[in-house]
Amino acid sequence: MVMPPQNTPAFATPPPRTHRTRTLVLVAAAAALVVGLIGLGIGGVGGALLSGSLGSADSRADQDLADGCAILDRAEGELPLTEESLDVQAPLFSELLAAASLFTAAGVGKDDLELQTAGSELLEGMSRLDIDLANETLEALAPICADA
């Protein structure tokens, strides 16, 4: 057994600093726990709201299809494409590229090979400036959009 120094009683109370340090550590741990629980709660609520707003893959694919068809409806007056209308700096060009991507995404989401292929072919036609392929694909998309 180790003997305390002669001036110090055997069962002396710890210095006040030790007590304050322990209290601060306990308060900090409790605060961290509360903040962590609040963060988990906010994350859980945010995740639930976010997942509810994104919806299912089917509703997302339906929205992609509707958006692609809306672009084609707006562009109807400028179709069929001609050499002059297929200008890479014109808004129509970018809109049709966007529609092609939306149709492809909708086809993948719906597991619809026809829709996916039509989107890919429209993208290919626009990327290669192949007016015939782009117009054929736009004609193939018309009945799909009519049914959507």
C-alpha cells in the first residue's frame, strides 16, 4: 500500500478542478447526445419528406414521359425538321435533345424498350444532325405522346 504524504490526510477530497472537469465532460457528452438525436430526427423527417416528394420510379418515368411530350407539343409548329431548322444554336435543337433524354429515361424507368429506343434514336439523330432519323423518330413518338 502506498502511503500518502504526511501533510495530506488519507481520504482527502479531490481538488475542486477535478469536480468541475468531470461536470464539464458530462455536460458536453449530454449536449452531444442531444444534438445527435436532434440531427437523427431531422434527418429522418427530411428523408421521409424527400422520398415522398420523389415518388416511385413509375411516377418518375410517367413525369419524364409527360415532360418529353410537352416539349414536342411546344415544338409542333417547327416540325418536321428541315436543314434550316436544325441549327445547333437554336433553342429547338436543345429542346429536342432534352426531350430525347427524357424519353430514354422514361423508357428505362417503365422498362419500355420501344420508348427507350425512340429516345435513343432521337438523340442519335439530333447528335449526328441526321434530319431523316430525327423526323422518323419524332413521327414514332407522336402516337406514344397521344396515348400518354
